[in-house]
Amino acid sequence: MSTVSPLYGSARIWATAALALATFMQVLDTTITNVAIPTISGDLGASVTEGTWVITSFGVANAISVLLSGWVAQRFGEVRVFMVGVIGFVITSFLSGIAPSLDMLIFFRVLQGLLAGPLIPLSQSLLLACYPPEKKTLALALWAMTIILAPIVGPILGGWITDNWVWGGIFFINVPVGLFVAGVAFWQLKGRETARLSVPVDRVGLALLVITICAFQIMLDLGNQDEWFSSNRIIALAIIAAVGLVFLLIWERDEPYPVLDLALFKHRNFTIGSLSLSLGFLMYFSSILLLPLLMQEHLGYTATMAGLALAPVGLLPVVLSPMIGRYSSKIDLRLLVSLAFLVFAACYYWRTFYTPAISFGWLAWPQFVQGIGVACFFMPLTAITLSGLPPERIASAASMSNFMRTMSGTIGVSLVTAMWDNQEKIHHANLVQQINPYNPVVQDSLSGLVAHGFSLQQALGLINQKITQLSFFMSANDIFGLFAVLFIVLIALVWQARGPFSESKDGAGAG
């Protein structure tokens, strides 16, 4: 990388604003869509399950792109790649907003995810280059605040836009923000291009990775619809994913420039940290989708109300994250992560008591308390993951851990959507068995409904609707209970990491 001098005065302020907004824009885009999925699905004539492909398609493309961002930046220069990514993100956001069908929306979301991949790592790298060494910690704090604030703004803004404008507006808002970022970045970063290197790319590994991930993700997305392994299509996708994974692992083992640096898993802390981060994020991110679906589909909440109920999760991290960053060097990071997992487990257990009579407060309060877990989750686990690695491996490790985390989120969305639907069918069948003319509760309910003017068929239909609503709540509670248990198990996993959690020159500290 060519050496560039720090920026000062108004130039640094403008550059910081543009680079922070680029990060904010992408993180916002990953949360703003969650509350709009029911509306998007309805408008495009798709089921809610199919609508979740809008999230998973972006996530898969983004994960692959993150892995390649380092190579692309070295090959073409960080500033140039950043500018192309921002402008491409603006264009694909607009195209996503005007998509006439679900297939076209998914296609544009894939392109959007590919172009968005380099934005977060490059915005961080370019921002650090704008600050002198003694102020780089301040730069990271300013950059991190955008990631913390986006989950607060995303659900509320997404809900308000969906209810008061059109769902395409959640993508249109990226256009003015992105154009501002592109304009200011061109103005302030012109002449600060990094050196370009002709680094080889692992084409075979990349092809195997794309085939494996796409086959696996499509299998998860279509599995429930096709009744899983009773479908030849699902079996074929599973075979492609399994064979692709085997060949990928064999190929990457001896590849001098691997797209997946498997040697990183020889480092104990990287393995423990990245697994803990990925599994924790799988549960956290998938619940961010499940909760608004539950509120909008089965409580009659508007997208705005669902967004307001989700938003409190970001309030405490705004206060706690700077404190954790300041004092984390004096605290065993495993204690912070254990606290995070305990808080997550408690909040998910809290949610196992949800019923169709749940109040707004009971939906919002667990989100607020969960903010403690969020504040103690991302930064400490990232530090554990990168601890003990030599400096030249940090960039590769960060890319790999971000890839695993992003992929875990998309896998979690698909798995939880399928689990929610399957468990509902089981609970529904069990509850329906209790509807018989000899059940006194059923007799009283039918008599009351008929007395209010309903026909017998209408009364039975109304009872069935209530059973369906209750079944979906019971199914969600099953998932929340499972998550509570798994977060407790993750506490045992994170304590397998070895301190101290700081960089070493030879990486021995993580072995």
C-alpha cells in the first residue's frame, strides 16, 4: 500500500462523514428489509417464506464479495473499488425498488450484495488512513457508532416507509445517501489511491465456493416448499453442495493463494472465536426476522409498530460500547462474551411466554435488555477471533470471520423460517384434535359464537383461525427456547479460547 498522509481540519470531517455513511448505508440495508418482508411478499404475489429470499440472496452474495474484497482492492486500488462499490450500490438499490417481480428483486439484491461487499472493510481502511496514529482509536469509535446506530434506525425507518410510502422506498433512500458518499469521497479521497498489486486469484476455489454455497442456500430456501428429501431437486442440491464442499476443502489445502484460508483454523482462538460469533449471530439475526413476522402476520401490527418494537435493542449499545471499548483491555474478554450469552439466553427464555395476548411492552422490553448482550457480543468476540495472529494474517482472518458471520445469518433465516412453519403444523394438528363435540370448552365456544350470529361453519372457521394464530406463537416459543439453551452451551465453547487476547508477532498465542 502506498503511504498517504493523514487529513486534517474540514477535509478529515468530510471524509469521516462520507466513509461512516457508507458503512451506515450497508448495515441499514441489512436490517431495514426485515419489517417490510410481509408487504413485499404480498405486493409481489409471493409467500412470506419466498419473501425471505430477498434477505438471503443479498446475504450470500455479500458474504462471497467480502471474501474477495481484499484481493479486488489490491488489484485495482482501495479508492477505486470503494467508488465503484458505492455507485453500483446506488444503482442496484434503485433497481431493487422498482423491481416488478420477486425474481427480478432477488436478481438485483444479488448484484447489490456483490457490490456492497467491499464497502465496510474499505471504509474502515480508508478512514484509518485519514487519521494520525494517535487518533486511530477515535476513528474506529466513530466508525463503530454507525454500525450500532443502524439497527435502531433500520426497523423504524423501514416500517414507516413501508406503511406511508411504498416498500420500494426502503431501497430508494440509498440513492441520495449513496450519491452524497460518492461525491464527497471523490472530492476528498482523490489522489489518495493505494498501490496496486497483481495478486493471483484462486479461480478454481472461487468457482467451487460459489457452487457449494449457492446449492446449499437454495436447498435451504426450497427445502420446506419441496418437502425436503422427498424431492429429487433437494437431493440433487444436497449432493452438489456436499461434493462441492469436499472438493473445495481438498483444493484449498494446498492452494498458495486460497479464497478460503483454512490454515487460520490451526489457531485455537480464531476457531473458537469465529464459531462462537457465527453461531451467536445465526440466532440473533434470524430472530430479527422472526419477530416482525410474528408481529405483522399474527398480531396485526403495522410495519411501523413492528419496527418500534425492535428498535430498543440498539439503545444500550450506544451507551455501553464506548465504555467496553475503553476498558476491555482490563477485563477478560471471555467474561464479557459470557455476559452477552447469558443476557441473550435470558431474553430468549423471556420470549417463550409469548401468547397472542402479548402487549407491545412485552415485545419491546426483551429487545431493550438484549442490548446489553449486543454491546458485549460483537467487539469482544472479534478481538478474541483475531488475538494471537501475526499482523500479516489479520486482514485474511477478518475477511474469513466476516464471511462466516454473514453466511450464518442467511442460513439462520432459512432454517428458522422452515422450523417455524413445520412446528406450527405439528402444534396445529395437536390442537385440532381437541376440537370435538364432546369437549365442553368447544361446546361453550361454539354456542357463544352462534348466539352472536355466526353460522356453525363460520364459528368453526373462526376457531381454526385462532388455533393457527396460537400454533404460530407456540412454534416461535419452541425456537426461542432452543436459542436460550444454545446460548448457554456457547458459554462453554467461548471459554475454550486462551488468553491473553492480544496480537502476537508469531501467532503462538492463539495456537
